[in-house]
Amino acid sequence: MKDVEKIIGQVNGTMGMEGMPLTDEDKDMLRKCITGETSSDDMVKRLIKQYTVVPDR
């Protein structure tokens, strides 16, 4: 688990340099991908579904 937190810390540092630090939700999603609880493909699909706006007809 120590390695997982190290990876998340490194990603957070890199994103922070760009002015986009990770949220707690971002860290939780990374944790799930790193530990194999979910695949990165499944997480991308979930995020696309979550943030896709369907226009009214």
C-alpha cells in the first residue's frame, strides 16, 4: 500500500505543478486503478458517462 500512496503523491505533485492538484475523489479513483479494483478502461468509460451532456430535443 505504501507504493500506491507514493505513486498517487507523485501524480499529485506533477498535476499540482500544472495548477491542477488531485481531489480526494481523483485519488480514490487512482487507488482503485492501481490496486486492480477496477481497470483504467472501465474508469474512463465511467467518467465519460458521468460527464457526457445529452442535449435536449
